[in-house]
Amino acid sequence: MKNITFSKKDIDNMESRYRTRLINSLAGYKSANLIGTCDQQGNENLAIVSSVIHLGSQPPLFGFVVRPRNSRRHTLENILETKHFTINAVAASFFQQAHQTSARYPKHISEFVAVGLTPYYEPSFPAPFVLDSNLKMGLVLKEHIHIKSNNTEMLIGEVVSIHMSEQAIMPDGYLDLESIDLVTISGLDSYHVTQRLDRLSYAKPEESLVSLNRRGEP
């Protein structure tokens, strides 16, 4: 296979959309999630993101990145207003509907309605979950960080509720994502299903790795 090298000059001189697709693809496979929010007037918003990252387990923290405010960012505005949001994993059964939420709908149009997904609410939690998702988290905003390098913004939330299929969680706490049919994203618009190679034991110096079966046992 022939290799190719791009210098900084090459990258800077690329056509804008070509560069965006290329650089976004370099991160490899990323989780596909829908961020659910609602403003104080009851206007719901649903937006697909591929930047959700795990930041810690105690307390349980997740963050995601919002693009620069060159236009209105309803997800960002709603979270800053209500301090609540949901993260809903995208399954193969509705990935096309999830992708459609990236369209720029007016604020008064609910993406739930526009793409045909179902919202549901927990008592005393103002942000909508996606009923269709097999893995859902409710989060409370903890930090809002402005990234000066490219004028993006990171929102960090603490998980206060988790909803998932009971069969997906293993005795050791591992979550079998394949059993709930989730998809991943590469680049901006390519969706994939996964195939696990193996689970491996905790790595220690001078100890051989052990393959773990589906139940989390050697």
C-alpha cells in the first residue's frame, strides 16, 4: 500500500470541506450519541454528536465539544439555561433519524418530531431522553470551558441517572455494547457496527494477559 504525507502547508491549502472530512476522520471510530435538551419555554432540541468523552468515574463525568458560535447553538444555549442534558446512544435501528438531527432546524421545531424519535421525561429532570435509545444518561452541568485554540466550547456533566438493558451489564460491571446494537461514527457521516475481538485482563508487569469471556470471568 502506497503511503502519502501531508505537510502543514498541504493541510492549510486543502479545500475547506475536504480538510474538515480528512481531519475529522483521523480520530478513528467514535461513539454516536444524541444530546437531548429543552429550554425553559419547553422547546426541545436533539443533536447528534461524536465528541462525547469519559472524563472520570468518581464522580462520573462526561464531556462533549460544541462548535464555535458562528450561528445559534440551541444545545449549548439550553444547557447553559437549564444546567441539564441527556446523552443517548445511537442504535442501528435509528441511525438515519439520528443523523438527520444535524440539520439546522429553527429553535421552535423539535428534532424529536422532525425526525420521528420519541422523547420522555423523568420526574424533576427537565431534559428529554430518547425513548428509542438502549443506553441513556441524565447529566447535570458541572463545567463550561472555552477552548481558545479554535473558539469551541466543552460542556462537562455529572451523570445522575443511567438507563440500560439489564442483559447488557456483566457481573463485573462491564457493559456489553454489542448486545444493545449500538453504532459508531467515523468522520462526519459514516456509521459502523462493531465486532469485539476479545476482552483482556487487567495488565500487570511480568504477568500474562488472560482472555475474558462474555461474563467477565477468565
